[in-house]
Amino acid sequence: MLGHYTLWNMIVFLAGVAVCLLVDLRAHKADTAISAKSALLWSIFWIALAVAFGLYIGLSHGTDDAFLYFSGYLLEKSLSVDNLFVIMAVFSSFAIRDEYQHRVLYYGILGALVLRLVFVSVGTSVLALFGAYALAGFGLFVLWSAWKMWQQMGEDTEEIEDYTNHWAVSLTRRFLPVHNRLEGHDFFTRVQEGGKSVQKATPLLLCLVVVEFSDVMFAFDSVPAVIAITRDPFLVYTSNIFAILGLRSLYFLLAAAKRYLRHLEKAVIAILVYIGLKMLLDVAGVIHLSPMLSLCVVLGFLAAGVAASLLLPGRSESG
């Protein structure tokens, strides 16, 4: 698993990540919405940490390994951008309030640490075997998410009081006891049924599972791409983890912008449609769009959404 790296190198990496995540958790222990300023500062922090680790690799194992690490990091970063918009669609589907989103993404990162390790360990063979079917289904899910966001666009997003008929609860309640209401930021709650106390999952846990599922789906695409750059599992894993560690802060930057830019939601929906179609066309073998082209398309849609919001702000809330 470690290639020509030692167990000490892995310990340094995991210990550094663990300390930073604990600092992150302590800094965001209150259930409050993440401001744009805070998201920007944390984005800079995670990028600086990734660069520092790359310099550590260069000093300890040479410039060639540092170049491979940074190449994998930048590729994974560009491929992970798509996941930002899927996460936004997932939160919209579950009507998760801003103040609970950091908690979901925080534990999502902990799951990603384990799941990415599994993906890197199995290599490209298993991913190639199941990846096409998984990506095809996920592409359809992304298109469905775009449609649901389009239907809800312009409506005030209110917290769902009763999740009984929510699609995730309907699919899950057959094999997992699920409560039909959110209970603050808790993933589990105890309720009284028939005179007995029963522990049930909350819809917030289901939201976390869907976020984790989206990361797995994108790993089918991104991990083989990074393995194509370097087959050293340590470099593949560390570049993957540092790329997705900064993903949450970028998400909160996007979410904060969406609150103030009236037409940005339309751009997000267009990006979701593009992501879904790109996955389906790639699986069908019709066309493969390069990561650079995809990144340019995403940035183009975002720029159009920002420009439209500034030039055509619409009527104010009070107007």
C-alpha cells in the first residue's frame, strides 16, 4: 500500500490531517451557517496545507515525487469540482438548513478518508469492472436532482417538518428504522413506540449517506485518473485526500455566493445537467470530455450566473 514510502510517512500524514480536522471541528462546533469570509480563509488554509505537504514530499523523496503529487492533487481538485454542485443538490433535496451542513460534510470527510483508502487499495481493475454501471446510474440521479432543483427554483426553502414521504426515507425505512423528523444536528434519536424506547436514524443521517455515496461515485472516475499519473499508492491517496479536504470550504463559498447572487442557482442547475449528460455520454462511449474542458464549462456557467446576477439583480425582497 505504501510503495517506497514508510509507515512513518503515513503516520505523519494521518496525524497532520487528524489535528487539522480536530481544529476544524472545534472552530465550527456551534450550529451556525458558514460565512463567506470563514469559507475563504479555510479554503486558503487547506490549499496551503496541501502545498506544505507537497514540499515535504519534495524534501524527503525528491522533486519527481513532488511533481507527481502536485499533478495528482490538481487533477483530483479539478475533478472534485463537479461534486460541489451535486452536494448542493443533495442538501436542497433534504432541505438541510445552512447551520447543519458543516456537520454533514465534516463526517463525510471522515468517511471519505476510509473509502478513498479502499479505492486506492483495489486499484483500477475493480473500478473498471463496476464503474460504468455505477456512473450510469449516478448520471441519471444527477439529472433527476437538476430537475428537482428546477421545480423548486424561486420558492423559499423551508425546513421539511415531516419526512415520511421523502424519497430517501421511503427507500430506507424497509431495512432501517428512520425517524420522520430532523432532531437538531443529531444523526440518531430515541423515540417512544408502544411503550418502548426505540433508536432511529434521522433524515440528517440519510443525507450524510447520500453525500458519501456521491463521493464514492466520483471516486470511480477520479481515482483511476490519478492512478494514470502515478501508481504509487501513497501519492495517489494523499493527493486525493488533500484535494477533497478543501472541497467543503469551496462548497461554503459557493453556497454563500448563491444566497446573494439571484441567478447563480440557474447556473448550478445547468452545471448539474452538464455533469449528468457528461457521465452518460462517457459510459456510452459516445464522447469523453477532458477534465480541463469540464472545468472550463463549469467556470463558464458560474461566470454567466454571476454576471446575470450583477446585471439583472431583479426586485429586492422588500420590493
